[in-house]
Amino acid sequence: MNDEYGADLLTLIDDEGEEHEFEVLDVIDNDDGCFYALLPTFEDPQQKVDAEGTYYIFEAIEEDGEQQLAEVENEELLDKLAELFESRFEELYDSDDADAEENDDE
């Protein structure tokens, strides 16, 4: 199988100037703002295993005319967003599993 589409990757620079690469899992744009669910990428396979299921939620903000991503400070909003993202992940993966089962039956 030839996958024409690769992962949507994003590089963030922290306060110390270090670069961190993430895969964009999903984006939610609602009345609260625009939020990204990001999965860290790792070169070491063991780090990937250790971080299994760990993702981060960032808010898109505009600062000095540039779009930037910032941590969500409000815990209540963060919990609400986590529930939204996780329900969307479940729908996505349930759909993928159903598609795979249909292809297996053919």
C-alpha cells in the first residue's frame, strides 16, 4: 500500500529556544477558540512506547500579528477540550476499524 499522505508535522520552539516536533492529530475551532491536539514525535522507539497515549492541547493565539500556539491555562476548559478530542479520536478509530473489517470480509 502506498500512502500518498504523510503525517501533518509542526515544529514548536519553547521558551529556551529548543525545537520540538509534533504530529497534528486534530483541530477544533469553536466558540472557545481554535485548539490543536498534538502528539510528540520521537526518534527513539522506546520514547514513543513510553509516551503512548500522551498528547498535548494548545490554543492558537495571535501575538504581534503572528499565529502562535500557547498552553491552555484554564483547567476546566482543558478538561472540556480533552473530552471533545477523545470522543473525536474514538469516532475516527472506530470508523477506521470498521473500514478495515469490511476490507477483510471482501
